[in-house]
Amino acid sequence: MKRRNINIIYTLFASATVLLAACHKQEPPSGSLQIFQTDDFDRGDFSKPLADGEKIYTNVVMAFVVKDGDGDVYSLWTGEKNSDYREEFRRVSEGQAQDTNHVELNSKGFAMTKTDDRFVCKAYYGDPGEYTATLVGRNIYDKGTSYEQMTHTKSNIVVVDSTAILFHPDASKTDYRFTFSVPTSIYTRYAQLSGFKIQPYFKKAQYDANRAAVKMYIQAGVASIWYNGAELPKHDRGYYVWEVDLTKEQKLTVKARSEGFERTYTVLPVLEWK
């Protein structure tokens, strides 16, 4: 009888141990990555995530959202330069179990904040290309001393740059597009016309001859500037240099970094007598 009682106690103890181990079983979280237009996300419209290969434009902020995320913390690596997921940069809140928005300073990821039961962060791509984003999630246990991790990758993120616009090196001069080196008259002014047309005005008669050998500096940001099928030379300071005959109409083409995006400007010189 006594031996039977011991066996019962042992069985109960073993069962309790198994049950306790099951209760403390550590499992990685779930989740996958979706990308939304920021306006759709802010309106709470989750019916239109970007499809694979759907184009994203450079410098446009997108909402990156964890779908079916049940983890403690998540972070995002966009795949762009300085945010390319590597094993040594995977530290995600190892010691801060209660902090769902913590990514260590040495990490290259973006912390994802829990908002209305969804983990989300907003980010943009600065350069065109095709990227693979990595989602990292963790369940944290034992007050931050241990964790279980999952990773999910989303490939075929296509980013294009359609920016093809001229602008003046001095951003305060929004109506101007050129800095003239020759001629240097203060009487030279410019007008931006509809249809991507730019009209320089030369107000003094002695500059009529100079219009045949005009030299100017132009900027187009990260885009390139082309004239007569060739890219213009670039000044050390980053300005494009255009030497041209402005006694007649001329055309400039601004090409974005992604092929197929370009814009042609027409320059219409005018001599305006004082």
C-alpha cells in the first residue's frame, strides 16, 4: 500500500512537471509584412496592401505593417543601404520585455510601434532599386533573459525615382531656374511659363551679342541634365554647366534616376529693351 502511494505521488509530480513545462514553453511569434500607402493606413483601410512588384516612389513615406503579429517586439529592415538585415544587427529589445518600441542604438532596423493591436512603422526609400525587406519579431521570456525569434522576408519591393525637375541652387528663389555666369547683368531676369517653359529676359542692348555665348549653372537634384543627346558637364560644387546660344529656342531634358522618367524644358530667350 505504501509503495502504491509513492507511485501515485511520483506520477502526480511527473504530470505536474510536464504541465508546468508546457505552460512555460517558449515559442517564436508569428507575423508577416505588408506595405500600405500612408493615407490608406491612416484611414484604417487595410484592404489595399501593395502587391508584389507594385512600384513605390523614392522619398514617399510608406506604412510597414505586421500582419497577424502576436509577438512582444518587432523591427523592420528595409533592405536599403544602412538598413540591410544582417545577423550581427538583429538585436531587438533583448533586455526590455515591456518596451515594444525598443531597438538598440547599434541596430540598423526601425522599431515598430504597437498601435490599435498592429505593429507599424513609417519609412521611405531614398534610392531606386529592387529591395528585400526583413521583419524580425521576438517573444521575450524570463524578464528579458531569454527570447524566441522569427524572421520574415518580403522581396520584390520595386522603388523608382521619377523626379525630373530643374530648380535654382538658391531654394529661396523659387521662380528662378538658372544662375548666369555670363552675362552677369543684374538686369537679366527669368520667368517660369506653363508647359515646362523657361523664359530669360535680357534688358540691355549690349547683351544682345552675349546671348550667343551664355554660360549658366543649373541644378536638378539627383536627376541628370541633358542637352542635344549628351549629359551636361558638372561643376565641382554639383551644379551642371550649360554653355549655349540663347539667340534661339533651346531644349533641356532632365532625366530621373529610373529609366523612362524624364521631362523636357523649353528655354525661350527674349531681348527686352529698357
